[in-house]
Amino acid sequence: MSALTKRATVYLEPSLHKALRLQSIETSRSISELINDAIRDELAEDASDLTLFEARKKESTLDFEDFVKILEADGTL
């Protein structure tokens, strides 16, 4: 463990803890490694989403009522 690591108490549902223990054994990785990787993946997905939102924020919007009218006009509804 690195001197830069921080200790945290995490409460897991019993079934999640069991799954994590089994995955740890099967992959020869510590539970801490698995949790750190899962958190990194989740944060990376959030960062990707934020980047996409930023890129799309200048797109025009269409309110629901207008969209329904378009669907009615083209025969979809």
C-alpha cells in the first residue's frame, strides 16, 4: 500500500461483499483494488458525460408539446 492511500470505512450489502470477495479470489486482486477500479470507472463515465453535455449545450431544444405536434403531423401518432 502506498503512503498516499487513504483508509475509508465502506458498508456493503452482504451479497455485494460476498461477490467482491469471490471476484477478489478469482482475479488475485485485493478488494481495495477492485473498489478503486470501480470508482475510477464510474468517475471516468461521469467525466465523459459532462464532456458530452458541454459539447451539446449549444444545441437547440424542442419542447414536448412541439415534438408531439411534429409526430402527429408526420403520421407517427
